[in-house]
Amino acid sequence: MSVNPSRQDARKPRPWWLGLGVLAMGALWLNGARSIASTTNYIGVGPAAIILAVGIGLTILGVILITQTMRGELVAAAEGEDEAPPSRSAFLLALAGVSIPLLTIRWLGFPLSAMLAFTLVTHAFGSRRTGLDLGVGAVLGSAAWFGFSRLGISLGPFLPLIG
Amino acid sequence: MDILNQLIGGFAVALQPMNLFWALIGCALGTAVGVLPGIGPALTIALLLPVTAQVAPASAFIMFAGILYGALYGGSTTSILLNTPGESGAVMTALEGNRMARNGRGAAALATAAIGSFVAGTIGTLALTFLAPAIAELAFVFGPEDYFALMVLSFTSVAVVMGRSMVRGFTALFFGLALGTIGIDTQTGQTRMVFGTLELLDGVSFTVVLVSLFAIGEALYVASRSGTVPAAINPLSGGSWMTRQDWARSWKPWLRGSVIGFPIGALPAGGTEIPTFLSYALERRLSKHPKEFGHGAIEGVAGPEAANNAAAAGILVPLLTLGLPSTATAAVLLAAFQNYGLQPGPMLFATNPDLLWGLIASLYIGNLILLVLNLPLVGIWVRLLLIPRHYIYGGIVVFALVGVWGLSTSWMDLLLMCGLGLIGYVARVYDFPIAPVLIGLILGPQAEIQLRRALAVSQGDWGVLVSTPIAATLLSIALLVLVVPPMLARLRSRPKAEPAISTG
């Protein structure tokens, strides 16, 4: 099946969804170009033209990527063969760390959200000293809040709950 | 000797105590960050972009220049001692330098890297000093069609050169171009691709894209693969300084590396990988000790490290003279200029000479600061590697949050950060290059403006795009860039490819 069978592991999942994603994005942009009232004035290139071009490009690339995947040319980047397999739980934990501010930043404010994000990420890396990590995260988040506020960068209220 | 006068004026700016202070901060920060694996100069500058809100432009760019050069110095330290190159330009240094360190010659490897970087950085900066104004003059004759052709060339070469496959390079480029179309069309005021969200009217912020793709994507990637054994530090044991023989074997590679690095770095999409690789290959061929290569040949550290730094000076040429970024770092610097409402290019030499010449002068000073910082203090920088990895990545995520949330305290930006971070992770896993995304995002809208301007002047005649010799030549080169590599690959693989291709 694959071009170079000795190099690739047959059990490796083929990322068909990757090409599909690019294809979907292309379709989205093509659709977007349609809905822009293209004032195709005398220059011949209105605001929709570039979107159309990008949409066509993405669609073609999506098709090529899917073809490559089907032929087994597109698999995960070559890593050290002896490396441990990727850990899904660590990935999800890190992702939770990155996305927790979406839930908390409006009512807990920046320093506490940063503390939670920091702690979740350190745990994704295998740290188990929760108390210490929370402490370091709180110090780091507060220091960033104060430091950058002094530089004139607003990171929102310190603790929105209190005001 | 107009240039000399301008340069002296530049030194007057760069030597002001406040600016010296920023240069020192930039060099120290750049080195510190360069030492930490996984964070390059592009990301450091991007995380610091918010300071442009408060710091004067000249000071900010002097600091950024320090970070740019400092990260290269720091990167070589990590490559040599840890065998984990922080950025692609340091891969070749890792090859020989780490061997040297294992043989107890770490100090000599670090020294030849540092002095070579200084020599090459100075030569590259000299070349930049005398070349940039001339190229900027030249750029005045560029019409919109020429700029459009130049950007097309930049797109094709970035997509082809970066990454291992053209399809992935172009996918990254088109992804960036697509992100660049979000927001209000500058020429007609129409909203485009905002999906009914008011917050997208201003477009997708460059900082958000960069920070998410690099920092968040990298943190997710490393977290998911952190089960691997952590790299161990090679002690600087047997830290013998460079011997007379080391000097004799180093100085020619330094000069050759500079000569290779600068011009390639100055090309659109030149980058730093190709010159370091070329320099390594050349030193290997010229060396009197070819058997030492692969086992710690000092030429293999001196040459690529010089090429790396000279190329870094080279990437400033198209950036400052034409406003054309050729690497991720250059794209971030361009974004920084735009934050100040400045557009790098020929006009900037005329309108903001203090800023530009101050920046160029600070490169000389930064190089010197780095030499002083690095030769005696390398032991301190290495201590940074003792910070546990989970704290480093936790810290990176916190600073990414500062960069994204501090932009406009917009919840939508945080959402974009998560989404683009996931895309960055996927790109890392499946080996899609990031730089074309950034260059598509930052140059795409400009290319569109130039195209429409050219067509407006010609009243819709597409022939205008090849009407000038410059535009026609640049577009032909762009076509060659696109067509030649696959042809070469096909020619090369034909004799042996037949049996390898099985039925799909």
C-alpha cells in the first residue's frame, strides 16, 4: 500500500481528517466569496476575488492531501523510533490548562486564571506537587499582572469578583 | 560618505544610556530564551510585542535586535551542551558541537561558536549597513506590479523552501492567506469572512496566530510526548579553552560561513537552515581532518554558527528595505513595526533615519554585548536548563495568555488561541511548517492591495502584471522556484524509483 513499506508502520492511523479539514475550510471560503456582494468594478478585482482564490487553493490542496493520505504518503512526522507513544491524557490535561481561562478569566480575573492554567499544564508534564504548583502559578500570574500593568498593558481587573 | 555619517548618527541614538539598557535587556533575554529549548526568537519577540504600547519605537527595536542575536547565541549553547537545537539554524551546530562536548571539549566548542557568531554578526551587520540604503534606493522604482511580483516570489519560495513537502508548505501558506482575509476589506470597507462576529471585524491578530501556533502548539506537543527521557546536561568537564590549533582551524570557517550566510539570508525566503547546511557541507569538503566530522570537528561548529548569524543579519535586508519578511522572526518584527504605524521599506530610510540607523548601530553594540555576556557567563546560562521542564512550559502558557489577553482583553482572542493552538499541535505532529502561515497572514493583505492598485492603474488590464522588466523577472523566478524542485526530484529519483513505487 505505502510507497516505502519498510519505513512506515501499518498500524499508524492515517490522518484523512486533515485533508478533509483543509477541504472544508476551502468550501467555507468559497461559500464566503459567494455571499460577498462583489462590486466587480472597472478594475475587475473586487473584495471577493482574493477569498475566491484562497478558497480554490485550499480546496485543491485539501484534495491533494486526502489523496496523499490514501496512498499512505502522509503520516505523522518521523520521530525517534524509540520514543514513547504520545500520551492522550497528558495532551488533554495540557489542553484543559490552555482552555480553562475561557471559563474563568471573566469572573476570576487574570492572576487566578493564570494560576489554574499553570497548574494544569505542569500536571500534564507529570508534576504532582499541586500545592507548590498552585503557589508558583499564583506568584507568576500576579507578577505578570502587576509588571505588565505598569507597562501600560491592561490584563483586566485583578479579581473581578471583588471588583 | 553619507552612510558613515548616518551610521554615526545611529550610534548617537544607540549609545544613549536608556537605549544601551534596552540593548542589554534584549541580549540577556534573548540568550536566556535561546538557551531554553523550544522557544525561538520569533516567539520571544511576539510575547514581548505588547511592550510596544509603552516603549519608544527606537528602544523597542533595539531590544528586539538584541533578542534576535541573543537567541542565536543561546541556541548554540543548548545545541552544544544538550544536543537539542532550539531552532532550525542550530541543527548543524548540534551535530559536531555536542560531540565535542562529549569529548570534553565543550568549552572550546562554545568559544568557537561565540567568537564565530561575533565575527559573522559583525560582518553581516557591516554588509547590511552598506547594502541596505542602496537596495532601499532601488526600491523607489518599484511600482505596485513589481511589489506584487516580489510578494508572489516570496510566497512561492517560502512555501517551497520551508518544510519537507511542497503540498504542506502551500497548505500552510494558504491557511495564512485565508486568515488574512478575515475582517474589513481596506479598500471597499466591506466585511469579509467574519461569520457574524463583531470581534472579527478587525481581523485575526498576528500576535494571537503566532503565539497560538508556536507556544500553545509546542506546549501541547511536548506535554503529549513528555514521557520520553529528559535530555541530560553534559558537564563542562575538561573545559579547556580554545587552543592555538583551534584558532587556526576556526578563523577560515568563520569567514566562509559569513560569506555564505549573509547573501542567502538576504534572499526572500533564504532563512537560516540552508546557509548553515551549506557551510557544514563546505567545511567538511575543505577540511584537512575529514575523518573528525561526525566525531566533533571544530570546523563543523565554527562554520555553521557563523553562517547562522550572518544569515540573521541578512534577513534584515529585505525586511528593512522592502518590508518583506522572509522568516517567522522577520514577520514578527514587521508586525512590531506595524504596531507603531510604521511600514518598513524605502520610505522609512527617508522618514525615520534615527530609528533605522539606531537599530543598525545597536546590532554592532549587541554583538559586542553578547560576546561579553557569553564567553565568561556561559555557566550561568546553562543553569537555566536546570529549571524543571514543567515550570518552563507552564510559564510559557502563562506568558502566552499575557500576550493574547493583554492585546484587547477579548474572549474571542482566547478562543482563537485554543483553536489555533490545536492547529499548531496538528501541524507539529504532521510536519507542516509554521512560517508560511505567518508570511501568508502578514503579506497576503499587502499583496492584495498591490494587485488591486496595479489593476486600477491599468484599468483592469492583467497584462500590467508583467509589464515591467522587474515584475516579469520576479514572476519568472517565482515560476522557476515552483517548477524546478519537483523536476529535479523526478530526475533524481527516476533511475531507482521504478521498483520503489508499489501499487497504491
